[in-house]
Amino acid sequence: VAAGYSFRKTGIPTAWSNLNSYKKIFDEKKITGVIDFNNINLTFNGQEPGLKNRKLFSPLVYVTNTDVGKGQESILLVQPFLDHSFFSGVFYSLWTKNQPTHFADFVVGDFRQGALFLGVLSGFLIFLSAFLLTKKWLVAFFSFFIWSLAPTYVLASRYALIENLLIPLSLLTLIFLIVWQKYQKKLLWLILAGLTTGLALSVKESGLFVLLMGILILIRERLSWKKWLSYLEPSLVIGSSFYLYALWLAPDLWKELFFNQTGRIFFGPLNFLYAVAQIPFEGFPLDGFWLWGLILIPLFFFRKEKITPVLIGFLSYLLVFLIFGGQNYPWYYLPFVPFLVLAGGHELHLLLTKPNLASLLLFFLLPFSTVMFWGRTVYREDNQVGFYRLTLAVFLLAFLWFKLKEINWQKAKGKFPSKLRFLIKIFQFKEGLVFSWSWYAFFGVILYFTYQWGGRSIQYIIANWNHLPELFFFK
């Protein structure tokens, strides 16, 4: 946020960094003079930074004491800050209500308003992309339902992270490509997809997955060169903007940072495998929505369901993640979330219309048990194990009741006592409509309690953030 705000003011980004590259270049250039901090940027011999005198600031380093949420500590301020793109910081800094005169003046609640906006926008885009992909309102509703209730997804979306900006950009790209692919073969949609792809690339290096997703979706369409250029040209022009700016502003520093970044600790594919159970945000509650989504992705391959763009998006980010996911930072996993949510929405629709026992048990054991635990169990003193077993029994009985529609009741008629044969007519009514409507009613009850307990879950977790049961949060 500091880098984005200072860039807006002077064109030169300033922020703190823990990379040694700045100090190395600073010492090599043997810069002498008075370096000071005017609370927003670093000054050199009394000169304010700007694009006209940019060579005076390539780079500057300054140690100051400030409180960034962990008490007073010494931090290294650098200028220009080029660790990574600061364009997301520009966005989040727009939400500061007052004009900060010092980095310490930034109020976390202010720029988290930007994250809240992105969370709402992402929910709308998930709804829209699900509908455009399947042409089913229920799939769209279920997808939005999951995004709004999964504890980890809701809590993570409130952080002012670069990845939370990548989510709506990837969804917008997906929407534009689906519209072009299924609804209108106009160049406008390819150009718009190129614009959002370029923004994703310019926000963070891992935004490369959006470009890869777009290419893989379009490659089956056998496009002409004109159509390819309509997508690729804005993608690459906008996507390279930060890197060209950094190279123009401080070429020596940019090269040093590039090789510094490639030398980071690399965890490789083990990184992803370690996070299968839970996105590793420290102190976050354990919940089953993430694991449920990860299980659904390969299932859709075997089922050959028509949600190919979702699978392409997931695999594109998985490939980029395994290449760029150096250290085990939890926010690296967030761009997976919209694709898992879309897969979950489609799964709920299948569970409603074509239920099978495996899908029902998977839903009960992971997402439903999550909201039942955090929304009911944790603050009750009744027979918790008994209630859990009873709920599982109700799920199984409801499923078995629905499966009764597959019985040939005409053949079974002779086995019924004469006084009960009237049930045959009820069971046969319009090909088992009684069983179908009973299942729909049961499914509606499930959704009601999922919604009720899901809302309570979020409230309980936030209210008891430092007092959650130790067995049930990520350490």
C-alpha cells in the first residue's frame, strides 16, 4: 500500500523491503549525500523524488523505526521499491479516507475496504461465470452460496493481498472468453479478455496463469492471426508495463532484483501437497470446503462434465504455482479458490438432480460438517457425537428414500398387503414424483441449515479469534 501511495504522489514507489539487493547496489554506487525520509518518500540532499530526477534515486536506502502492527521496530525503506509490482498497492491506497502524512498513518481498516469490495465483486463474478458456463441459475446460486459461507474463503478475502486482486481479474478473463466462445464471436470480447489478462500479468508474476488459461481455452478454436493478436496484444502490452517501467527507472536494480528473486528458496511441488488439507494461514479455522474442492477437480475429469474452462483455469494456476511458488506463503493458494468454488457449485447441482451416495457422503463429511461444527457444536454442551451420528443417519435415510423411485413398484405390488396397495399408486405417481419432491425438500432443509450454521460460523470464529479450540485451527 505504501509503494502504491507514494507512486501516486511522486511517480517513484517507496516501501520497506527485506531484500539485500538495494543495499548492494547502493554500496556499489558509493552514493554520498544526505538521505532523509519525508514520511512518504526518501529525499536526497533535500530534493524530492520525481520522474525528472529519477537517476538520483536508484536506489536509496534508509532505516527508520515504525509500527507496522507488531510494535516499534527498525525497517529498511527502499526507493524505488521494485520487489514486485506495486499496482495492487495503487488500488488499495485509493481506499485511504484521509491523506496520510506518514506510513504509520495508514489504517488497516481503510485499505481492507478495498479487499471487501473485491470480495463482493468476486462473488458476483463467480455467480455470472457459473451461469454463463452452464446456463443454469441453480449452479450460479450454489457457487455464490459456497463463496459466501466457507470460513477460510470469507476470512482470506478480507485481506488486502495481491492475490485477492488476481481473483476477479482471472474471473473477468474467464467470463469474456466464455461469452466469446458460447454467445458472441465478436473481437470486442477477445480484446476485453486481453485487457484483464494484461492487468493480471502487471499485478503479479503469477498472473501468467491467466494468460496460460486464455491460450489453452482459445487454442481449440483455431483462431486466425487477427483474433490471436486481439487477445495477445493487449495482454502483453499491459502485462509488461510494470517491468518496462522498472527497467526504465532503475535498470541495474531491476536486473539485480530479477536474479535475487530467482535465487529464493524453492519448495517445489511439495508446497502444494502440504496444503492439501488446509490453506496454511496461521490461526485460521480448519474447514472442509478447500479439501472438498480439491477432490472435486479430478472427479470432474473422470465424469467428463462440461466445465472444461474451470479445469483449465485450475490446472493453469497449478502449473504456474509449482514454478513460482517459492516459499510456503499461504496467500499463494488463493487464486485456486474461484475454480474450486465453481466446481463446488456444479457438484451441489448434481447432488440435487442426480444424487449418488459417494457425493452425498463427501459433502456431509467435509463442507456440511464444517459449518455444523463451527456453527453449532463448538458452543453447545449437548450430546455432540450423538447429534453428529443422528445427522449422518438422516442423510443416509433421505438418500435411500430417494432411491426407492428406481424400484419397479408394479412388480412389487403382489408383495404388499391389500390394505397398503394404495401406496403403489402414490409411489408410481408421475414416475416417482413423490420421491423426487421429498429429496428436493430435504435438500432445501440441508441448504437452510448450511446457511444458518455457516453465518454463525463466521461470527463465532471472528468473535473468538484468539480462543478457538486448539485442535481445530491451523498452527
